[in-house]
Amino acid sequence: MYRLLLTLLFIAQLSACQVSPLYTNVSSKNHQQNTQIATAQLTKIIDQAWQLRLQSDPELAKQLGDTSAAGKLPDLSLQALLKRNQQQLHLLSQLTQIPTTDLSKTQRIDKQILADQLQDSLDQYRFKMHYLPLTAEGGFHTDIARISHRRFLTEQDYENYLNQLKLLPHYFHQQTSWLQQGIKEGITLPKVTLEGFEKSIKAFIVPMRESGYYAPFTAFPKHFTEQQKIAFKQQGEWLIQQNVIPSYQAFYRFMTQDYIPNARISLAAKDLPDGQAFYENRVRYYTTREISADEVHVLGLKEVKRIRAEMQTIIDELTFTGSFADFLYFLRNDPQFYPTSPEQLLKEAAFIAKKADAILPKYFTHLPTTPYGIAPVPAEIAPKYTTGRYLGSSSDDEPGYYWVNTYALNKRPLYELEALTLHEAVPGHHLQISLNQSLTQLPNFRRYSYISAFGEGWGLYAEYLGLEAGFYQDPYSNFGRLTYEMWRAARLVVDTGIHSKGWSRQQAINFMASNTALSLHNVTTEIDRYITWPGQALSYKIGELTIKKLRQQAELALGEQFDLRRFHDAVLANGSVPMTILEQQIQDFIIKEKSTI
């Protein structure tokens, strides 16, 4: 019996050994099939979502080679928005059904970022953000004017432009209709932030030949015949006179007679219909974290206290006699700190930018090939516009631009200019965005997207990197750097204070003014920006703190083997990503670096 049992056991074991490889092959084959199916599904959804985006953004479609989109403007009709919302809802439903386990690491990132983008579009529609195509800084009426800024090289370029001018009244009517609906439902910008807003419209109501829309008809390509020039100029003059200027006039009347008088009195996003959910949604979207407004507020107060101590150290080193408030008054009012002409401000920004260009090889192994220029903020939006901004290249034969606000020169301190330039140009936005667009291995929906916590966090980190690179040698310039860091920390406090805790506009202005050396004009325009753009201001500090934390982790884990250039390459390797993905990205970087030690 014992031998029989042994024999049976041996046969069973032999059978098990023979069956196991067969099972493994089947399992492997099934996994491979599942991966192929999941990949095909993901690729299809990515393509469909991208086509939807191009349909809704003809200017982007044109930039990427779709000639059929060149003469169009966005369709903002109820039918178009509803259809796009339904299509995005369907795509998101399909996307969530794809098993993540069947995807590669890169595909998982694609899936998460696309899901975030689709969800955000659905959220914006749900919260009726199309009722608010304006902020305190400007809106659709200033953005659309950029159609006259592009390069005009062919007859077709002019034909496309003329067709857009024909469509302009309809585009303005659609936007105004949504603003009117916002009045009915109590979804408007706060009235206090609209003081002087009408000037940004009136700037376009000028004699026809002084209009920015007329600029393309003042300098034609050399190969155009006189007959072509005359024909295009006549058509352009007629359309600007009959379509463009009347559109701005009608919009001016609507804003001054209907919208501004009926705009809401309250400031907080939470006071909008379903406002508390809306604001918490914006907090999560802009920080890319599961974090509440209360948690952000507490973090902001902590950062303000830390930075304030560093600022006081500089004041002490300067042996300034007086209080912190006295020092801020000195900085805001002493003429030595301010440019005397727009040219001086622009030239100083250019000098700093060129110095910044020179340090890049020391800190990065991959550099952008797209150049950037420096230009003033357009006069029509400058009074209520932020102090500076970066505009990415719209095509491979055009540069990016670092905009510097030259309005109210006595409010543009030079001691802030190093930090501003490093943030907006290099190693900040221009470097990051240009490299992002050069990542041809990424799908287009990632190459041409911007995740605020990543991009703005990187911009603020770039300001800090300047300290290591030898900038801020002047103590006032270093104080300006800290002012910019404090500015972003204070945003955590005032944005959540306004939208979640019932702060008044003056309370927010006082907090910002008493903790930073920003000019009072800048403080006011910034607070109005936060009021009309809930949550966006939170992205800067959250992103920067995440990047700094990850760098500290990498330095600690790698010790003397830590290479700052490779760390920066690792941060930027996959383009703009949510903070959770960036954290995993750097953990993978640490593991890989350790394996080479």
C-alpha cells in the first residue's frame, strides 16, 4: 500500500509538472491579448478625444496643420456645447472601463491625464463656467484679437483672416448670450472686480485704421501684386468697419448697461449656485491633489510665517531702522527701485533673460530649440493685467514670448525683475513648455496641455533655482525673490479666505500688502484676479513644494551620487503631469540612479 501511495504521488507530481508549463503559456497568451486589446482601446479613445478638442479649438487645429480650420472661430452654441459634453461623458465612461493592469506604465499615465482632462471639461460644463468667459484681467474680447497677430504669408492666410472677421459678430453674440444667461442665474463676476473693465473693451473702439485688426493690411508680403493688396485692404477695411468695431461697441453697451449693473455683490465662489462644491472642485483640479480648502489655508499660513522670518533676516542685514511695514513703504516709494521708461524695463528684463540663458547647460542636459522674445503686455489689457506672463510658440516657425507689463512704471519695481524673468522665461515657463512640446513620443493631448500645478510649480521652483545659480546678489533683489515666494504663499491664504471663509476684498488686499513688497497696484489687480479665477492661484505653491520635497528625497537617498541635471531631466521627462504621477516618477528615478551606483 505504501509503495502504491508513493507511485500515485509520483504520478500526480509528474502530471503537475507537465500541466504547469501549458497553463503558464495560456496565461501569458491571455495577458498579451488583453494588453493588445487595452492598448487598442486606449489609442482609439485618445484619438477621439483629441479630435474633439481640435473641433472646439480651430486655432489650435490650424497651428497643427489643419487648413480647413484656419478660417473658423469656436462654436459656442448650446447645441455644440451639449453635444461635446455628451461625447466627452461617453469617452470618459469607456476610458474608465479599460483595466489599468493591462496597460504599460506610460499608458497608465496617458489614461490618468486624459481622464483628468475629460473630467475637468465635464465639471466646467456642470458648473456652467461657459457663463464666465471673462476674468478681471480680460476675456474673450481680448483673446480673440490675437488672430491679427499671426504671420500672414499667403493669399490663403488673408482669405482665412477675412472669413474670421465675417464670423466675429456671431462669436461675440454667442459669448454675450452666455453672459446674459449668467445674469439670470446669478453666475456672474463680482461687481467690484469689474471697476474699469470697460476700458479693455473701449481700447478696441478706435478709428478703423488704428485698430489692431487692421495691422495685417499695413504690410503685405513682397510677392503680392498691387491689385491683390488693394483688394484685400478694401475687404479688410469694410469688415473692420462693419463687423469688428460694431461688435466691440455692442459688447461695451452690454457690459456697461446690463452686465456690470447686475453683477453679483458677493465675492466668494461658494456663494454661486452649488458654489461650495464648485470651489472644492477647483481646489482639487488646480493642485492635482485630494486636498481641502481648509488644509490649503493652514499650509499657506505656515509658509507665510516661514518666509516672513527670512525676509526679516535681510532687513536686519541691511541695518534698516524701522518696522517691516516701514521697509515695505520704503521699497514701494523710493524712485531708485523703479524704471523711468518702458524701454529701460524691457532692456533690463532682456539682460536678465540673457544671463539666465547662459546658466542652463549647468543645470539641464536637454534644452529647448525654440527661442523666445520679450515684449510689452498689449496696452489694451495692461492696466488690469498681471506683472508678466509667458505665451508659448503657436507654431514651429515662431518664438515664444515673455510679456512684461510696462503700464504704470512706478508700480513695476526692478527688485522683482530677476524672479519674474526666471519664472516666465528660463529656466521657468519657456524652458518647461518648449521641452514639453518637443516630446514627440507623447500623444498630442499631453504635448499641448498645461497642468497648472506642474507648470506654475516649476516656474516658482525656477525662481528658487536662481538663488543657487548666482542671481539675487543684491539684497533688495533677494528680498524681491522672497516677495515673490511670499506672494505665492499668501495666495494659499487669500484665495481660500475669499472663496471659502468669507474674507472681504479689502481683507485680502491688506493681508497681501502687509506681507509682500508688491506695489499696491499689483496687489489690487492680483486680488481681483483670484476673485475671478477661483483656485488657480493655489497651483504655484503646491507644485513648488512638491518639487522641492522630491528633490530633498532624491538628495537624501542618493547622497554624493545625486546629479542635479539628471534630477531636472527626470522632473521634465514626461512633460506636464499631476503631482501624484511626478512623485512616482521621481521614486523611479531614485531606484534607477541607485542601480548605477
